Amino acid sequence: MASAKPDSIELDLQTARLGVIGGSGLYAMDGLEDVRKLKIKTPYGKPSDALRLGRIGDLEVVFLARHGRHHSFTPSEVPYQANIWALRSLGVRWILSVSAVGSLQEHVRPLDMVVPDQFIDRTHQRPPTLFGDGLVAHVGFADPFCPALSRLLSDVGESLMPEGRSLHRGGTYLCMEGPAFSTRAESELYRSWGCSVIGMTNHTEARLAREAEIAYSTLAMATDYDCWHQEHASVTVEMVIDNLRANAALAQQIVRMTAERLAVHRIPSGAHHALRHALMTPKEEVPASTRRRTNLFTAPYWGSFR
């Protein structure tokens, strides 16, 4: 099969699906119709859980519990590569990530929500790429969240926030390794950097999604003030769980309405062509095992490999 010319590749978003990744406290997706449970084998191992394929209005949606339905994976243990490969193999081209975070700023109050637009990564035990092993790809990641998808998510979220709670557009998500929460010194350091929220999962997920040419956005649910705020108790698991429960129904509603609007608008994203100029290694020099493992991503540019 001849390789397609990168500039001539077209993406049919009418058949694309939305992926929803649920974090702590969100282990199922309400409102899905005609649900099928799918167990996907990937070249990167098993995903966190079975994927649930269903429908919201005219849009097919794939739900995955990031930590497993029984919260079995620490943030470092989440099989990020397998999760992204599985979603992409099912035709997912947009991902909405729902995640619990701590607030690093006074104005982001517990039970508020944030749609961040930047990351700082402080992890050190995560898979760096879907590629490697004889294949180098350098994707652009200056703007790690899809601006158009985040704008849609923010518009919906703002319209649904109850009185006394806010949705914040933009902000920096500090991704820490975990699973322990921050020390006070770390929390104050991240505040001095201007970070808005702190979490343990989204940076790796977003980076691999970009390599898989999937548009990515996060609905970050603030559960606490981390441990920096002198007038509030330091973060505890009990506090996080209580606030997650309070936010869960609203988060589900925001995701459902965003899916309904996405079904109509089918937003194109620069992320959908992230590999167009990113594949650095000549395909003839890539080991066959690596070509097979990455064929899902490279086939539009190099032709299918068997």
C-alpha cells in the first residue's frame, strides 16, 4: 500500500467517537444508551478496565475508568499507553478527562471546577511516549489541551454551575507523582510558580493523547486546598471523597451536555494531525516489531503495516 501524502490526509469526524476518562470518584458514565462492554488487547498491555461503548444522542461515546472500576491502580501504575491505544483503536478523536484536583489558589474554591490550559510535569515514573524502540516522534505540545474542545467544555460548564460555585477558564495543572499528597513546602513552591491546581494523572494522559492524534481536555474538580491554606484543614482522603461525591452528578451533567453539543459541531482540532511532521525516523529504518506496535498511529502517513 502506498503511503499517503501528509498534507492530503482527511479525517472523517462524522464517524469519530468521544472518549470519557473518569478519575477518582467517577467510575461509571450515566446517560449512556445501548452500552456494550469491550475488553481490548493492546500492544502495551491491558487497559485500566473494560471499556464501555454507548451513545449519547447522535454521538458514540467510550467510557474508561482511569484507575479501574474498583480504584485498583495508583497514579503511577495506570496503564496510560494501553488506555490511549485502546481508545484510539475504537475511533476516539476527542477525550474529556474528569479529574479530582487540589486547589493552589485562593479563588479556586473547593467544589469549583477548572478547565486548565497548561501543565507543569513533576512526575518521574511515567511512560514518556507511544513510540521509541527505533522510532522517534516529536509532537508539538506547547498548548497541551485542545483550545476548541476546552472552550466548548467551559461554555457548557459555566451554564450549569450552581450559585456559589464557579468554573474557571484556563490555569496551570501541576502534575505530581503521588500517591502521597504534597508537603507544605512543595505546595507553597507550586503556588509560587503560579499553578492553579494540582493532580496526579493528566499530563501523561494528555501527552500520549497528542501522539495518538486525539484532542484532549480536562474538567478538573477541586476537592480541597491541598495543604497550603492556613485556615483550612490539610487534605485528607475523607475530604476528597466527600467533595467528589458532591461534584460527581454535576460533572456527569457537564460531560453529557458537552457530548450532545459535540455531536452537532464535531470540532476539528490541530491535535488530529499532530504526527503530520513529527515522525523523524525513515519508515524503512524502523524495526518491524515497532512498525506493528505503532501502526495504528502511523498508517495514515506510512500506509498500513502487516
